[in-house]
Amino acid sequence: MNANRIFIGVLIGLAVVIAVVALVLLDTTGKKGSGLGKEYLYDVKDLAKIDPNLILYEESAQSLSTGFTDSHGIALDSQGSIYIAGDRAIRIFAQSGNLLDEIELTDAPRCLTVADDDKIYIGITNHVEVYGQQGKRLASWDSLGERAVLTSIAVSKSDVLVADAGNRIVLRYDITGRLINRIGAKDKERNIPGFVIPSPYFDLAVSRDGLLRVVNPGLRRIEAYTFDGDLEFWWGKFSSAVEGFCGCCNPVNFAILENESFVTCEKGLIRVKIYDPEGAFVCVVAGPEQLIEGGASRVSEFGAGSQTGGFDVAVDAQGRIFILDTINNVVRIFTKVKAGQ
Amino acid sequence: MMRFDNIIIGMALSLILCGVTIGAERFPPPDFVETDHVIPSPTVPGPRQDIYEYIDAVVLLAALGLSSYLVLRRRSRRAIFVLMVFSLLYFGFWRKGCVCSVGAVQNIVLSIFDRDYTVPITVAVFFLLPLVFALFFGRVFCAAVCPLGAIQDLVLLRPISVPNWLESGLRLFAYVYLAAAVLFAATGSAFVICRYDPFVAFFRLSGNLNILIIGACLLVISVFIGRPYCRFICPYGVLLRQLSRLSKWRVTITPDECIQCRLCEDSCPFGAIKKPTTDWPTTEYSRSKKRLAILILLLPVLMFLCGWASSGLKTVTSRMHATVRLAERIYLEDTGKVEGTTDASLAFRATGKEQKELYADASNIRAEFKLGGWFFGGFVGLVIGLKLIAVSVWRKRTDYEAGRAGCLACGRCFQYCPKEHERLKKIKEARAKY
């Protein structure tokens, strides 16, 4: 009988102690986190660490302040002048950083390119405007509709290629602004998957092989199209590792070097990397440690909602890489200092 | 006028938010062209239809009425048990323990102190109906309607008695809990009764692990000690106890007259049966009289001391409020006393709101806790004082009685009374006759 009472007493005492401990340890404000192990964490900081041996570039000049509060695109002309699209203007800088000229616009530009004849093609929300070097507007093409979000322009000899992220299509115009054809619409018969664009980043460029290169960011790859819209090949793979593209939609922007290698920019996990013409990973130009103040620890603060925080990139004939930091609105110039393996 | 201003500000904020929403929609969502996946249209689950809330109120009213009938007229433990199981299934597992009368206390308090908060009619009904029934019929809500009581009652298999001194001491916690719940609800800090509801995780078959552990521990204790939550913790039980003291009709152990057989003496697992008392010993009488006089004089002092102590704890108690916690965090971050940020501090900084404004808000809330602490402590002091006074008051009792406040009207004691057996026999005979 006594043993029974002792057993009940101990049991009740134990239950009271456990309940009190559970109550004390109860996290009502969530400050202790989920309590899950490290294997469940999406730790971007770890991913942001890059082997220093892979970084073959260094910043070679003082960064250039654009003076914009919201910059979007960068382009170089044949003389090496730097064109920046931001706020409601285009600013043209010498490589020394001196402001050469400014073209005021009626609306915010998202992208631009400078043709060999020095005409400036600017994507302003849903239409293209063409300017001369003196800042005179030469043409304003028809609007592509409310849904259009123009994010990239490239000019070849007689064609202007425009990336419309809103409509998920590439538009091919002649230089007078006449629409010739549309490229990249989903077409099973032509084996075209269509562009998957979760955020307003959709870049293109024309390579020296005469093919159009277009980022398909949702598929984390760069696709090669003929100007007639045939998909020839693609490269790029999804991976959180440095060799691949990660997140919902990367790369956000790219440029093509003289040797036809690709310089890619990724958002979220902000990295600028080099791939050879076949798409094999070559090296890193700069990672979060080099590109973000505070380094890897601040990676996750940027690009809220995946809608912002994409850097743009341009290259010159000497292989220097001009990165438009859209967070600080500065241009940073990187030069190769080490030979790759 | 103030209301009108609030409406204007609200409309302006809504318009700004609409602007943000339109801005966010500027870029169309992905269309997943490569997989033919169609993005489903976002659907917002509608609120529970009003009709069900009224049904809940009607079920509550019916359950309380039936419980009163079963406890006072039918005097059937079996029927009370069946109703209790129904209530557990309906209000507990089916309605997921919400709305519950216990937590409704906080809604009522908040509506008193926050004029922008309106109590839903169902919540008001859930709060008031059991109190009204307690005023007329005793704690019939606890008997067979409250799911929290029911789940404990079901596992009561090996009841042991709790000494009176311990019972009385532990019961104090319920008063403190009630006062704390009122303080936190009045300041808009938290609904602690809901937050620490030990059984809601069982009803919902999901919940915080710690709460599940606390609930499981309470159920283990409930195997031996009858309804520990109801007796020692339930803040709503405090209100029911006081109203039940005034009840017009209440549970009686015997249907007729007490024959002092003592068979019912140990029948109540909740220690609610009061034994007959002897006359007050003369020596004890004078000593108690002095003690009573001293205690009555000391009561205001005790209330003041408890109020002063509680008010002084405002720095600690006010941390229950999210704004105070955020202000403290921002201060620590700004002065470099902590590293890193929290989601809340990041979100605050993203609003662009000034720290001064936040500190002013936190300071106001702390002042509310200072004032509230006086009431909280004063109430606790009053309860302690009255409990001490009650010890010095001799209540004469000639029969075995179900305690007016403590009786949960479970009906267990009925079958221990020989008079009850006589009554049932008579009923049986009468039925056989007709």
C-alpha cells in the first residue's frame, strides 16, 4: 500500500517537474527558431563562401559612382565610354569616372545598348526609344502593351533584338523599328520550351557566331537561337555549387567576352562568373565577399521577393569586366590577375 | 471625431497598400510554359459561416440546460457522463476547443480596454451563459459541458485526496492566473489562457511540443488527482466558483435529508464535500477572533504591498507585449549590446519608423503595466488576505454538503447516499406500477 502511494507520488511529482520544465522552455516569441537541425537550414552563408583559388579577377580601379538612386543597365561603346541607365536618365561616363553627358528621359529606363554607329537603344518599360549621341531622340517605337517589361536590347548589323520579360518573348526588329518576328515562344514541334521568367530579369546578346544568346532564367540556362527563332542548343545547369546557377531564376544578366566566353551575373547569391563558349565553368570574377559590403553574412538581405537586386555586367575589348552594382549604384571594374588552370 | 480621423487614416493606408499591391503585380507571375502547369487561382478560405457559430451557441445553451436538469432533477451520474463525452467530442474535438468560455474572459476584457475591439456575439454568449447558469444552478458547466474538464474527468481512474491546506494553497494559482490573463489582455499583450491552453493541442491533434507535454503531464496527474486544471489553474473557474456560491439551486448529496451515514464522506475526488462541524471551542474562538481582527486590519496593507511589488515588476511583465520586446531589442542592437538582428527588428527598420516613436510606444505600454500591476497585485493581495480571513471564520455545518464553490456537480456522490437509492427504488416501483 505504501509502495503504491510512493509510486503515485513520484509519478505526480515527475509529471509536475516535466510540465514546469516544458512551460519554462516554451518559446512563445519564436526567438529560439524552429529547433530543426542544421541539415534543414537553407544556409546561404555557406553557399556564399567561394574557394579563393577560383577567383581569378581583382578590382582594378576605383569604383565609379553613377549618382543614380535606382540603376538598371550598363553598356559600353566602341570607345570604352560607360553608359548607365537609371532613374529617368542615361548617364555617359569616361573610364576615368568623369561624367561626359546625360540624356534625360520621360520614364525610367530598364536596359540599353550602344550600336556600332553610336546610336543608343533604350528599353523604357514597354517600348524602345532610339537616341543619337547628342542626346536627341531619333525614334520612339510602338508600345508592346501593358504587360511588356523590356529588360534587354542587343543590336546586330541590321537587327535589334529586344527581350520582353513581361510577355516572355524575344522580339526581332529591323533598325527602323519594324517587327520582323518573335523568338522563343513555346513550340513543341520546334522543340522550344518557352521562357520561364519568375522575376523581371531576362537578358540577351548576340554572339560572334551569329547566334542569339538568351537567358532562360527559370530553367537556369542560356539558350542559343537563330534569328529565325530556331533553338540550336543551350548550356547551364541548376546547382547551388559555384559551377551552376541556383535560386528561382539565374543568371540575371550576362555579357560575351572577345574570346566568346560568357560573364554571368546572379542575384540572390550574388556571383559574377566566367563560362567558356561551350558553357563549362571557368572561374569566378567576384563573389559575395567581394561584391557586398559585409560579405556573405548579408547575402540574404538583398533581392527581396526575387524581384530586385540583379547586377548588370558589360565587358570591353581588353577583357575588363564592368559590374553595375544596382544596390549601391556604382560601377566596379575587375581585371584578370591570375591565370586559370 | 476621433473615430472619423481613424477612418480617414485607415482609408489612406488602404489606398497606399493597394498601390503597393498594384506595384507588386506590375510584373506578371511565371507561366511555367515548359511543364504546362497552370497556376491555381489564389483562394482565400472563407470564414466559418455565421450559422455554425449560432449553432454552437445553441448547443451550448442546450448542453447547459440539459446538464442542469441531469444534475439537479435527474441526479444521474451516468447521464452526466454521457453529456460530458458529447461535450468533449463537440466542443473539444469537433470545434477544436475554440470558442471556449475559459478563453472568452480575455476577449471580454480586451473589449473593455480597447474600444476598437468588438467581441463577437458568440464569444459573449460563451462567456456569459455558463456564468448565468452558475448563478442559478451551480457549476453545471464544469459538470458536463466544458471540454477541458471532460478530458481530465475521463482519465480519473485512481483518485487520491489532496490535503485541505494544499488544495487551498494551490487554488490561489487560479486567481493569480486570472489576474495575469486580465492584465495581459487589457494591455493588448497576449491571450495567455489560449497560449497556455494545455489541452487544445489534443483537440486539434497538432500543436507546440511543449504544450503537448504540459497537457500530457496534466492528464497523467488527472489519473490520480481529479481535474487539476479545473481546481488549481482554471481562471474561468474562479468566476464560476464565486457565482456558484450565490446559486439559487445547487447540488445536494442527498435527495432528502442527510442521515449522517458518512458513506459519501470520501466519494468526491475533488475534495468538495464539506463535513459537519462541531461547535467552536471557546479557547479557539477568542484566539480566532483576535486573529480575524488583525487580518482584517492587515488586508489593505497586504493589498498595497502586493500591488507595489507587482507594479515594480513592470519592466519584466511588460515584456509580454511585442512592442516592448521590439523596443528593447532595437535598443540593444543600436547600442551594440547584441549582435545581429531578428526578423522583428529587421521588419521594424524596413518600415522607416523612428526609434523615438517606438520607444515612446513602449514607454506608454510600460506605464500601463505599472498601473495594471497595482490592480493585479492588489487583487492577489485581496485574495490571499480573504483566504487567511476565511481560516479564522468558523462555519457551522450540521450535514454533509457539497461545497457551494468547489462542487463541480459531477454527480459521483449521488450513488453513495442511501436516500438516493430509496428515491431510485421508489421511482422504479412507480414505473413498474404504471
